[in-house]
Amino acid sequence: MALRNIVKVNTEAESVLYKKTRIVERFDEKLKQLAEDMIETMHEANGVGLAAPQVGILRRMFVMNVDSEEGDYVIINPEICEMEGESIAYEGCLSYPQMFGRVKRPLKLKLKYHDLDGKINEMEAEGLKARCICHETDHLHGIMFTEKVIGNLVHESQLAEDDAEDENDL
Ligand code: NI
């Protein structure tokens, strides 16, 4: 396994964050290696989600770990098929260090995706998990959360204490 560099906004490499990704068609060893590297990179950066464009790879794939008991997920070719409710909360992004903003996301959703073996899976998610899936799926469309922020972006040092629990890098 190897750590990958996380592409940050306001750097020379940032254009990859605004590009669309290609569907994954080959479920081979190289893909498994990428998934392992992305999981390691996400944990090392203390994030709960990381999308392939954030490590410079334009493929429809992300990893997440929003609940240590559930462990790591590798989500390939995600399609959000049903959404329910609304939730507005602070979120951040490993590509935009230390800045947070309130974003409206669905409370619950259903997701179809491929796993690393190319098998189709379905998942129901709510709360932070649903938020993370939406944020990462946006990355696969070249959309940064900052495009959806309601109000101002705030530095983490300015987040009120009640908001601190929403302080997740996705
Ligand atoms: Ni992000």
C-alpha cells in the first residue's frame, strides 16, 4: 500500500477536481491497489471519505468510513436512486483544508454501486453516511462542496461548538 497525494484547491493540480470522471469497467488488481491506497490516504488524513479525483484519478470511485464499526467502503460507479428529506449541516473536504460550510443534503438515500469484484450492490444510508455519499458523488462530477455552500465558508477555528460535531472532511 502507498499513500497518495491529495489534490488541494488553489494549487497547480486543482483542475482535476473540476473534471468529470469515467466509469470503471475493469475490476482488476490495479483497481484494488488504488482502492487500498485511497483507504490508507483517507485514514492518514483523518477524513471520512475520499474520491478518486482527489488523488488525481478521473474514475468513478470513492472510499468512505463514517462509522468505524462498519469499516471501510469502496464504492464504484455510484448511482443515487432515491432521496428523502433534507438536512443542512457543516461539511468540509480534504481538498479544501480547514474550511467548512453548510450544505443541504438529503436525510436518506438509496445507492446502487459496484464493489471491487464488479458485483452490483445496493445500500440505504442516512445522516452523515448519506451526506458523505452525496459529497463524494459530487466529486465524481467535478463539483466541489463550495459550489453548494449556504452562506459563508468558515475557518474551523470559527465554528461554534455545536457545529464542531459536524466537522467532517469528506
Ligand atoms: Ni471532498
